[in-house]
Amino acid sequence: VERKIKSGLYETPEDFEYDVHLIFKNCEAFNAPRKTDQVIAMGKNGAKEFRKLFNKRMKAQENPEDTKKHTIPPPPNANKKKQKTTDNSSSINIEPVKLPRPITNRGTSSMSLTGILPTTTKVKPKSKSPVNAAAKKQREVETKSNVAVPLHQAIREVKDRYTRRQHKFLEPWEVACTKFFRDLMKHPWLSVVRTPKFIYHAPVPKIFPDLRHIYPQKVKNPMDLTTAQAKLEEGLYDGAQDFVDDVALVFANAITFNKDGRDISDHVSIAYYDASIHLLRYTRWSSLEHLQKYLADDKHVDEPMPDSLPPFSWKLTTANKIKAHDEMENIVRHEQIEKSMEGDRFPATWMENETEKLLKALRHQSDNRKMHFFIESNFPPNYAAHISKPMYWQLIQRNLKKRKYVKFGEVIDDLRLIFKNALKYNERHKGTDNVSGEAFDAAVYMGKKLEIAIDKMMLTISDRLGREKVDQSMEDRKIEADEAQRAKEERNRQVTSKEESSDKDSSQQSNNKTETLETVRVVNKRKIVQEMDMDIPFFDEDDGGSAQSHVEAMHQQRANFDRQQRERKTLHKLSLSFGALLYSRQVQSKQAKKWMN
């Protein structure tokens, strides 16, 4: 490796990384058959330290302003004349070298290894006013921090800060953690295939810039799912426990941050608080289920937090696994199955679908040789003398289709009874080569497989019930908020109507006063006319005026009626033309689809 560096044979950092990793992999492959565990452990430790050193030096190379500058002497044969450096050693110190991100589907690295190694010559950037440049950069950073970053861009920025190793370089426990994290990210609330319902995938200040000052005051150790994943892929964790702690920290931080908002009935805070509690509980169940091989044989059990909250962190122990299994079983066993109507297609509901999956888990083609003992009711003649309640697979399937089961616990008990009866009846033939011995071995094998399927079903059902509970509470709060809004609008309308009625009453009173004055004037005028001694007949102007105003009102009403009739006819014509146009468009679309088919 040193000679290739001196000769400049490395074109990309990936080539250099591959060669160094190959040193340790060859050491492990050569010493594995000889069972030299000490040498193998030294090789694994060397590979781990190599990754850490290279990642550290690459960050220093990519961000020279944020980290200390590290210089490396140039190769001895680079120049004819040797130059003085701060390092007196003539060998190449590969410690400062750090590899960039490996080649992925997103693109390839065009960076060469020689570009990573800095020379002793330093070129100062030309800047007339460094103070103004620093202030400008500070303003740009401040402006960017005030703008919300799209989720996919925030995830990409987090991943770009870490180096992703190839899958073949992962340790077995890292592979198991990767599978656990992949299944966690398939959760309907977290899946990024569509827009996730709740966002835990990137740093909070990136997605919600309004919280960039408040969030650090409440959360001292921020963590997000993408950072935990990137750290796992780079190899920064010492074990599965550290990775699970970081994943749990994501939801624990969300609970801590949204607690105050929940206390003041903020709807967003309440939603994130409830969702984080459920996801923390689901993560605990899932991690203890996926990482069974790496559980410590310990009786340590993590107790719940105050206010009936799940533990914010837990140890990967067998005792915690048993407790988590009991929690899920208590939830699932007593849950009633949502049934469809008898005669409908089975399964019709999601609960019936889960029971169907549990049945089909025992009917894989690879298990036919072991499962054929338990499909039909082919019992020996003396079977009833030993077994009080015979049970077989087809009977459970018929009972499910007839909707005879009320709770999930009844289905689980009957399935377990199949293999329990087989073990009881065939126990005396254990270890023999006859049919009873084979049935006993098959019952042991299929019983274990049944328990695995039951654990998977209980995890799915417990998660679904918890999600429905949170969704229902969110829907209830939304309905309450809508009702409160409608009540507020109704109160505002009542106040407005009261004000309008009061204004109308005041105007009516003023009109009544005016009419009273006019009546007094007319009466006085009539008295004056009667007192006048005239032979010429006199006609009161008020009577003629009121008759004339009545005629004018009738003419006005007639004109309004005629105008309304004309507008109604015009609107009718427009409706007919629009309907005809829409019908013709639909006919044309139907003909075009028919022509394309």
C-alpha cells in the first residue's frame, strides 16, 4: 500500500480503501480455520480503528474551517530536493487520510487520492475585506437556517456527512440491526415512500426552522433516524445496544419536547406526543424481536417511566424480551376479532386477514413433509383415550370461515393445541424411527415455527391497535375543534343579528315618528280646508298622491317580474348548452379510450 501511494497508483479513494480493508479480511480468512481467535480479534479491531481514523481525517479535509488542519509530508520521491517538514519521519503517515463516501447509485466520486493529501505549500485566498466576507457568509448561513429544508434534501445532507460501507464489510450484529431498522422504516407512519405522517427522519431545526432556538433548550442530546442509520453504516457503534439506544432516543426526545405543548392542549404537540409514545413502545417490541441472537442472558427488566410511559431506553436482555412478549400477548389475546358477515368473502377484515396469514404460515411448501400429520383428522384408533380435545388444521380453518372464533386468543390456543396433543400422544415414541417418532419430531419443529408466526402476528396487531387508538384520538380532537369553531361562528352570528335587529328597531322608531308628524300635518290641512268657505270643490292632494304611488309600485313589481323571467330563460339556455357540451366531451373521451384499446 505504501509503495502504491508513493508511485501514485491509486486513482480513487475507493481503491485505497479496498486495499486496506483487504489486509484485515485476508488476516481473518487465513486465521479462521486455525482458530486463532486472538489474531482474528486484532484484525477486526484494526479494521475498526482504520475506519474511524479515515472518517475523522476526511471530515477535516472536507471542512477545514471547523476542524484542525492536518498536514502530511509529501512522498520522498515527489521532488528531487528534499524539503523540510514538521514531521521528521520519512515514512508515509496514512492516519490523516479519510475516504469520501463510497460509490453509490447517487453518483461516483471523481476525487483522487493525491487530491486528498495536502502539500506543504499554502496558498492564501485573495480577499480585499475578510471581515465583510465573513459577515456575508454568516448572513447566508442565517438565511439558510431560517428556511425549511425539504425532507428528502435534509435526509441527503445528513447522509453526506457519513461514509457508507459495503454490505460485505458489515459485522453480523450490524446486519441484524440493519434488518431491524429496515422493518422499522416500513411502519406506515415512518415510510418515506409516501409523505410520512410524522417526521423523525432529519434534525428538527432543518425541517422546522422556527424551533431552532427552542429545541436545544429542551433536548440536550438530539438524534434522528437518518443519523442513527448513517452511523450504523459507517461503523461508529460498538454494539447493537448502542444503536438501539440512539433509535429509542429519537422518540424519547419527541416525548420530552412535546410534553409542554400537550399540557396546554396544542393539537400538533398532542399528536406527536401520542405518536412518539406508540412508536417508542413499538421500537422496543421490534428490537427485542429482531435481535434475539444478541440478547444478553440477564434477568434485568426495565421498568416503565412515570405517567405510565414506556421505558425511554432498555437493555437487550432475555428478561426484557419475555416481558415485551407478555405485553403484546395481553393486548392481542383479549382483542375481539372484527368479523364480516357469514357468506361474505373470507377474509374480509384486516383482523380476519391476520388469522389467515397465521394459518398459511404453517402451510409452506418446504414444511409439507412435517405438517402433513396435522392437516386432517387421521387419528389412530386409541387417540381419543389419550387426547380429550382433538384438533387439526382444517377444523380451525372451517371455524374461521364460519366466524366461530370471537377473540384472537381462541385461535392461538387451538393452533397450539394441535402440536401439544401430538407431543402428548407420541412422547413414548420419542427418538424412534417409526411414524409416531416422526410425528413427535414434526410437532417440535412446527411448534417452534408456530411461535415465530404468533410473535410476528402479535407485533403487527399490537401496532395496528395502537395506531388506530392514536388516530381515533386525533380524529376526536379534530371533531371537537370543528364543533368549537362552529359554536364560535354561531355566537358571532347571533351577536351580529342582535346588532342588526337593534339598528332596524331604531330605524323603525324614527320612521314611525316621521309618519306621525306627516299625519298631524295632513289632519291640520284638512281642518284648514273645512274652515274655508268656498263653493269650488277641493280634492285632497294626499289621496291622489297615495293612489299614484300605489300604481307606480305595481308597475315596478311587474317590471321586476318580467326581468326575472327573462334572466331565468337565459340561464336555462346556458344550462342546456353547457350540458350538451359536457355530454359531447364525454362521448369523445369514451370513443378515444375505445379506439386506444
